[in-house]
Amino acid sequence: MDDKDIISILSDRTGLLIDHLGKRYNLIHYETPEDFLAGISLDSKLFILDFDHAQESALSLIESIRDLCGHIQIPIFVLQGKALHQTSLQAFEKGCDDIIDADSPIEEITLRCEKLIYNKVANDQLQAQVKQATELAFIAMSDTSDLGINIQFLLEVHQCANIDELGMRLLQAVNAYGLKASVQLRSEMGVKNMEASGIERELESKLIWELQHDGRYVDFGRRCVMNYEQVSVLVKDMPIEDEKKYGALKDNLFSLLQGADARLKALENIQQVQDQQHMVKSLSIKMQGMMEEIDAGYQVVMKDIADVVEDVSDGVNEIIMNLGLHEEQEKALEKIMEHGLRSTNDIFSKGLKLDESFQNVIKELGVFLSNDKVKFSAEQRKKLLSIIEQS
């Protein structure tokens, strides 16, 4: 059929009206009300009822047409005969859009038809625009809601202090979309599998682990595994019957996975820094103990050396007195001994100064290690560095 508008016409007669309208429209002609109701075309732009039946029969037909059309608004144009002259108001109440005497000029009837068809086309276009606007409004509302869920998750996820809290936040965000899911987080801190109920399901955890490298989306029925590096989610009730919603959910949930993965990496880095700080602190405490032991041993050695030198000096002086040396020889030996004592004392004094610097280093290191956060102020760092360089 060509692109002409369709008119369904009920008429028990043929003549000028059908010939005239047939040139401009595609006519579907019925001769009896029963045929009209049985073959009614909802693609029609206009129904024309051209008959002169009794009042009750005509009004009942209009009402039946409206019932069959339902929400589809197709105008009804009645060409009334004598039997309907007193029922125009009732016809309008039943759903008739226009009434004209059947004996009216063909030009006027045609003009009335064109007006009704024009209004029908305009109304259809308006309804289509309203429907489109309504759909766009619902989409916008849905997108806004989804965006709110994602923004809220991204704001909260950076406050997560551990992997358990991160997994629970992710489950809550997925649940906000009306979905049931399992979550798996993989990191140096271990593999964490979580359910909304809190009880891990071994079969689902194994499934996610096996599919973590099989692409971003792995679909099987209503279930879908979504992967992003160290984070995976198994959604158990995807709306596969709604393709548009299905695609939107995938995009939105994937952004949640990206945010969770970024925070998981941040938690890994925090844990690494804490481990390194603990290791440095443990090593530093061990070094401090070793340095204190070395310092104590150093002082003992210095004292022992001084004692040995004094003993040697006393012994030599005692031997000199019994050797019977003349005065010059005794003075020469005494001079040698005095030089040895002075040199030893000088070395001992230098050792004391070195020990004093060493003690300062140990003291400042002790202040540093007494801080649980292993954190030095700029002034403390400069002071300790200066002491070490001077030492």
C-alpha cells in the first residue's frame, strides 16, 4: 500500500463520497456494522460512519468502536441521516468527533475529513514527542541516580582503612543497583572473598578466581563476572531481558571496580610503607644496641690500655733503680717513659672526644626510635646529620 492516509468507511451505499475520497485516501470500505467491527483497522487515520440507522444502533456502534480502539485515539466522523438528528449530543458523549448531515455538499464533507485527519496526525506527533520526552526523563533520572551511587562510592572508598571495609563498601554499592553479588579482592595482603551475608561461598570464590583473566566481562545466563586487574565481581541477577539497562549496569559497575582497584593498590602501598618502617625501626634498634655494646667495649679497652701503660711505667722505674745506671742514663730512660705516657694520654683524650661524639649519635638515635611513627622533624634530621658528620 502506498503512503496515502487510510480511511475506514462504513456505508451501505456507493457513490460520489467514496469516489471523491478514493482519489486522495486509501479507503477500506465496509457495508455492515458487523463487518466494520470485525475488520477494524487501527492504522486508520479516520473512521467514517455513513448510515441512517436507529438511534440505539448508531450510539452502540460508536461505543463499540471506542472500546476496540482502546488507548488509540482515531477520530470518528458521522454522516447522519434523519434518524440521528435528535441524538447528536449523545453521539458526542459516546466518542464521536464530528457530525454532519449526509446530504451536505461533498466539498464540505471532504474539508471536515481533512481537518480531522490533520488533527489526528498532529496529535500522534505530539504523543510521540511526549513519549520520547518521558523516556528521556526516566533515562536522565536513572542516570542521575546511578551517577549518585558511583560518586558516593568513590567518596567513601578513599576512607577505607583496610581490605575488609573496602570489600563491604563495594558490595553495598552493587546492592544499591538492586543486584546480588560476590566480591573478590586480590593483593599482596592475600585474597579476600566476600558476600553480602558475610559468609564466603567456596564454589563462587573458585569460579571468580578461575575467570579473573578471561576478559572484562564473562557472561553466562543472568550471571556475569566483571574483572578489573585486582578486583572482580560476580553479579548473580543481571537484567538480561532489558538490553539497555543491562549495558548501563555493566558500564556503571565497571567504574566501581576501577575505584575499588585504585584504593586496593593504595592500601597495598600503605601496608608496604608500614612494613618498611617497622623493618627500619627494628634494624635501627638492633644497631643502637650494637653501638652501645661497641661503645662499652671501647671504653673498657681504653681503660685497660691506660692501666697497662701505667703498670709498664711503674715496672720500668723500679728496674731502673736496681740497674745502677748513672744519672744521664736514668734521665734518658725517664724522658722516654714520660714521652710514652704523654703520647698515650693524648691518644686516650682523643678517644674520649670520639666517645663523646659517639654517645651523642646514640642519644639522638634513641630519640628518633622512641617515636612510634618513625617520623623526624626537619630540625631533628639536620641535627642528627650534623652530629654524624662531625663524628
